[in-house]
Amino acid sequence: MTLSYRRQSLDRDTTFYIPKVECFACYDSGIVTNGDAAINQYIPDYDRTADGKINGGQDLAIICHCKAAYADYESSTNKEKQGFRESNGQVKTTETLRGDPQPIGITMEKEKIRQIHLNRQAAWKNTCQEMNELRKKRINGEKVETPYYIQVVKENLSNIGNMFSFTSEKAILESMKESNDKNKNHETS
């Protein structure tokens, strides 16, 4: 068999696709995501500090109600997925350092999680349609203004050194920058 560096034709396609998931609330992970602050519509201080700053992971995970949250046995690979909920729907528990039981997450009303799913699904459909229209215009040589949400991401990525809130990460980035500066100075002399 000859190795090829070429991508499959589907991978080279310029069409923007919606993620292939069954549940847009958790993206088939069993844990409801909050990158778009959808949970904060229902729990305003979820994963936020007392002064309102975003602090992902501060609170217990919200366990979805879809099948990805439940244990599953795949007979073709003889693998069992543990899941986050018991077969009766209860969130599983773990033992704390003191030996006390603690849930591994919290549950949120099914209807609220369903609404998050529907909102995200609709947003993905709109984004898909918009991105495909923009791509077609660019392919046809039309000048197209970059959508605001892409501009925001570009701006955030240009400031990546400021995205880390932990002192240790800032120190690592600073030392990497100093090392790069030293290497550049050494190469030019």
C-alpha cells in the first residue's frame, strides 16, 4: 500500500458542516457544555467567581439526560462505557477524601437541557448556512466582510499571552518568549 499525503476529497471540501452529534447540549459527552454561557441563562452564577469572572470547572458538572450520560456496553469491541448516570437516572456518586459520598455532577431539568440542545442546533444551522454563503462568495471572487464572531476569535488569539489567568502559565509563556528572543539575537550575531 502506498502512503498518500493527500486528504480525502471530503476533507478538501470547502463546505461548512454541522457537528455530527445526537445531542447538542453535551455534544455526546454526557456533560452539558457552557462555552456559550447557555447554562448561565438558567443558573446565572454557574462556573463564575463571586465577582462574576468566568472560572470553568469551579462548579460540579451538569449531567445531560441523553443516552451519552448512561453506561453502555459495546459488544463489537467488548468495551463498557461507565456513564455519569445510573440506569434509574440518578447521577452517580463518588467518595470524597473524608469518605463521604458526593455526586459526580448535578442534574438540571430535562426541559432546560432540551432547550439548550434546540437553541444550539438552530445556531449551528444558521452558522452553517451563513458560512457556506460566505465561502461561495469568496470562491466567486466577491469581497466579503469577516463576520464579527470570527473577528472576535482572531482578536482573542492575537492576545493569547493574556488569555491565561494562572501565574504559572504566564511565567511559562514569558520564559518561552525570552528564550525565543535570545535565540533570535544569537542567530543574528
